[in-house]
Amino acid sequence: MKDNDLPENTESPYNRLIIRQAVTVLVVLSIIAVDPVLAQDDVVCEAEQLPGMISGFFQITTALGIVGLVVVWQADSLAEMFTMNPEQKKGLKQHKRTALKSAVILLILGPLYTVAGSAMGLPLAECVDFVPW
């Protein structure tokens, strides 16, 4: 009998036993591993200066991203003035669009996390201000 002649849905009892054991181990480990995490709900919020530090880091990162957008936009515009090749101009315009998209995403992520995190009950969203303005 060739391997091709065997039906495709042949599971041995040994394979089923291994699958059951793997599932059981995963369930037990997930219960054991998740339990201590659930006990530490507001560790970040209860720390003295940590929420303020996280908020400040997010605001600095957003500000640097906006400054980076301005620098890239101005540098690309300057390079575009001195470029004669249409393909290079097209590449510079594409680079400007990519930089603008990145800055928009950077500005949207903070408020989006704050709203979605509050709706989902995430503790970090309740005590840290992710809105950069």
C-alpha cells in the first residue's frame, strides 16, 4: 500500500492524546500565568511618577515626530527645486507623502489609544494622558 492510498483523515489515538495533553498544558499554564497579572491591575497607576513620565515621553516623541516631518518636508522641497529629473521629483513627492502619513498616524495613535483603551477598560489608558496637546 502506498502513502497516496491512505485516507487523508486518519488520526491515530496517539495523536489525539498528544493534542489533548498539549491543550491541557496550555490551559493550565494560561490560568497560572494570567492569575498574577490580574492581581496587579493598577501597578502603573499607583506608581508615584510613572504615569507622568509615560505621558511626557509620549508628548516628547510626538513633538519630535512633528519636527521631523517639518525638516523632511522642507529638505525634500529644497531638493525638489534643484532636481531636473522627473523621476527624482516623483520620488521626493512620494517621500513627502510618506512623511506626512507617518506624522498623521503619530498624531492619531495617542487619542485613539486613550478612547479605545478606556472603552476596553485598560488601566494604562485611564491614568496616562496619551493626547499630545
